[in-house]
Amino acid sequence: MPLAITHMVSSLYLVNAIQKRLLKHQQHYRAIFSSRLLFMAALAGLLPDIDIVYHAAFYMAGVTLPAWLQHGGIFHTPLFALPFLVLGLAFLKYERPRPAVACFIITVGILLHILLDFVLGGGADSGIMWLFPFSQQGWSINILAKSGIPHAASLLDGLVAIFWLAVLETGVGLKRIME
Ligand SMILES: [Zn+2]
């Protein structure tokens, strides 16, 4: 499964790319986007794995959760992103662009997390329940496990971390990211 740094850095980069594209055509968005929102993008990219945290807490308390509430359950489905999308559209309707953008960033972060878990192999062993709650069928491409590379997820996460540290150290790309 892709690990934390992979999820956070990919979400940050995707949101930054969307931001740059938007700003190219819609300069009035400049006042809305900030490095704080990119920080939020990184956290949103990790948000579905909140199920690891509360699952561990319930496990230690001796409580068994139903499968759809365990890691890879409902928080790893598009249904989890839906309320943020709806809230974002509502804020947009009432001309509140700042909270609308924040909600859209969370939506993007969640969906990217699910997509990465689907492609690389994360969440539940049975895969991502794209059609939840209509179906609990899971799908997964699971590239990391199929690659046969030992510790592939840790290797990928380490490489992403080194890349990110290089960006921070050299400043290459950083200016673009923080613009
Ligand atoms: Zn996950």
C-alpha cells in the first residue's frame, strides 16, 4: 500500500497543478490560493487513512468493527468525498469562494488517495469499493504487490521523501509550488 508521504506529496502536487492552471485563466483566484491551502491539500491526501487510527483505537479497546468501518472501508470510497463536494458547491452558490476551494481541495485529496490505493494497492485487501453503498465489491490493480519488489511501498515512500527533501533543500520547484 502507498504510505503517508506518497499520499501527501502527490496530493500537494496535484492541487498545485490545478491551482497553476486555474490561475493562468482566472487571476481573481490568486487571492484565494495560499501555501496554507497546499498544506491542507497534503493532509487531505492522507485523510482516508483516518480509518487506521480509529480502527487501532477500537481494536485496543476490544471492539470489533464491521468490515465497512475498518481500514479500506467507507472512508476509502467516493462516498466519503461526496459531502465535501456538495458543501463546496453550496459555498460556491452562496459566493463564498474561500471555503468552497477548501472543500474542493479536500474532495480532490480524498479521491486521489483512493485512486492511488486502487492502482498501487492500498486500503482493504479486497480493494476499493467504488460503488459503495450500492455494492461492497472491491477492485484493485495492486501494482506494488504484483511488481514483486520487496518492500515496494516503503521503497516508493522513501524515494518520494528524498525527492521532496531535495525540492525543499535546493528550492527547485519550491517557488513554483508556493506561488
Ligand atoms: Zn489508504
